[in-house]
Amino acid sequence: MSARVILLTGPSGSGKTSLLRAVGAQRLKLDDFYRDGDEPGMPLLDGTVSGARGASRQEAAGRVDWDDPRAWDAERAMAAITELCAQGTAQVPVYSIPDNATLGTTVLDIGTAPAFVAEGIFAAELIEPCRRAGLLADALVLRRPRIQTWWFRLRRDLAEHRKPVHVLLTRGLRLSRQEPAAIARWTSQGCQAVGRAECARRISAHIGSPAAPS
């Protein structure tokens, strides 16, 4: 087995999951590699980090900066990518965003796919490690109009009860304001910014899928 990885990032709510479902790509959810909210040293919205005792999981919803890469376990994500590329299967965590915690593990099997997608807002953090390991097939950032992203993100997060409503509204407005800077940062890290049709075309080419929705 020798697969390669397509790293896909983009603003939360930009449509990454639905696109991957449409093209039939095998998907590693990088959001499942978040650290538990009550761990010590979590980045907080006020610019500090949680102390040795951490924050409670309930407090973490409104205090932790979940858009800071330090809230996420890059080493564990890279280990899973390496294992998937080499063996086609890997044991991966199952993370609950409402609970701010890992609830268990599951086995991801990509079969004989020549490539799979590792998707999440921190995907660009893995570009250089994947490139150095010879595992990188492509690195993309999916973008669409900000108002659409804001609306779809809010609708999804409310439906899934991801966080308290006031946290979702505050975070959503902050992410919308920061979106241009975030896309600029991801492209500076090595991603190419693409619209939905181009993103689908490129992923389909790597995985050998005829599906490429407009």
C-alpha cells in the first residue's frame, strides 16, 4: 500500500465535507485530533493559556480558542496520515465538539485508494511534514463568499448543538472578520485557494473519481 494525502483546509462552513462526499473521497477528519478542553496549556481567547489544572470541559466551550493550532494535536494527526499512506488503515480518535473531548477511537480504512483527503482548519499545519515525508499529493484551501460561509456555519453549528448559542454567534462573527487573513495565511503556508468546482476537479483527479460537481 502506498497512498498519498490531499490536505484540504478552508473556513469552517465553507463546504469541505459536502464536497468530499460528492466526489467520493476517503476522508480523515482532522477535527478529531483536537485536544480535550480540560487539558493544561490550552490556548485561551484572552491570549493566555490554561494552567496546570486546566479549565473544566464546560468552561472550555467559551474560554478556549479552538481556532488556535495549539488546541490541536498535530503530531497525532501526522502519525495517522503516515499510517494510512503506508498501510491503508489507521486507528483514529472520535472527538465530540459539544463535549470538548475525545470519546473513543475507530478504525479508518481507505482500501486501495491512491489518495485520500485530510480535511480541517489546521490542514495547512501539516504541509511541510507531509512534503518532507514524500506523502503530499496536493494542498488546497476551499473558499466561497463570506456571507455564505457565515450562514452555513451558523446553521450547521446550531443544528449540531456544537457550543452554547452565544458562543456560536460570537465565534461566527469573529471568524467572518478574520476569514481573509486566514485564507492569506493558509496560502502562505503552501495551499492553493480554489473555488468549489476547481477543488472537486483536482481531488477527483487524484483519487480517480469521475465526479466533479459544479
